[in-house]
Amino acid sequence: MWLRVAIFCGAAPLLAGVTLCGLFLAVAEDRSYESAWVSAGLVVIFSGLALFGLGLVALCAYFFKGRKAGLETRRLVENCILTLMLLFSNFPVAMACTWVANHEMSAYRLYLRNDSAESLKQLTLTWPGDQLVMQELGPGESAELQIRPSAEGEVLFSAMQGGEPCEGVLIGYVSPGLGAESVAVTFFGGCEFKAAER
């Protein structure tokens, strides 16, 4: 019984954490419940820590009660080592899930749409630490992308539209590690554009 309790204490938070991470990635574009995902992640982490402690206690009880009952020492040691590996595997998996979630939440999402009759050529997006060049965004075309700034600054664009150079600021302030936002950018004729948070 004590071994089953220890195995449960290792497997339950592992399964809960991986499932939560997978569900978050499946709906990561929906920013409306971001704080709920953070809260759920914290619940899994703290519950996992509590279950880890309980699992260690259960494993110790299994070992000493097994010795007292005369169970084979080799079998006891093997079961304890395997269960300890399961319990401790929660830490690297939790760190990996946390990194994945932070990486996803720090991305700024841009939804670009060309509502003009002219193509945007050499559309260049520049942000702190990187840039992206799109050869063309034709009339009526849309594009979605994620950016991850490496420093504080602005997200700028430049392009050619109808033979004229265009430029502007799409996002006035970005920073790494902040709760990011989704911005819809609509381009019109005459280098006019509108950027609004989604």
C-alpha cells in the first residue's frame, strides 16, 4: 500500500503538469484567461511539492515496513530507487513546462492585414533584437506572426506601397518577459495603417 501511495505522489503531479502544459499550448492564442493558467500552474506546482514530500514519507514507510515484514532487500531497494526516480522526475519536467509557458506568454502576436488595393512590398518589421522581412503582402492578404523582443523598445515597420516608402510604429513599447499582447494591424492605401490591441 505504501509503495502505491508513493507512486501516486510521483505520477499525479507529473501527469497534471504535462496535461496542463499541453492544454495551455493548445489555446495559447486566447489571452483572455492568461491569469487563470498562471494560477492553475501554481496550484499544480505547490500540490506537486506537497505530494513529493508525502511520497518520500510513504516510500520510507514502505522500506522500513517491508524490512520488518521480511521482504527481500534487493526488491525493496529496486522499488525504492525506481519510485525515487519517478518522484524526482517532477522537478525537471516542471521546469521544462514553466519555461515553455513563459516562452509562449512572452510572445507578442501580430495579425497583419492589407486592406488596400496596393501590395506592400519588402514589408520589414523591426523590434529589439531582431527583424523580419516579408517580400510582399498583397491586397486582401493576411499574415500572423510572433515576435520575442530581447530588450525594451518599439516594433517598427517599413515597406513600399504603390512605389512610395512607408514606415511607422506598430507597438510603442515592448519588453522581454512582460505579459505580451496581441495586436491587429490593418494597412490601408497611402501608407495609412491602424494598429489596435486584440
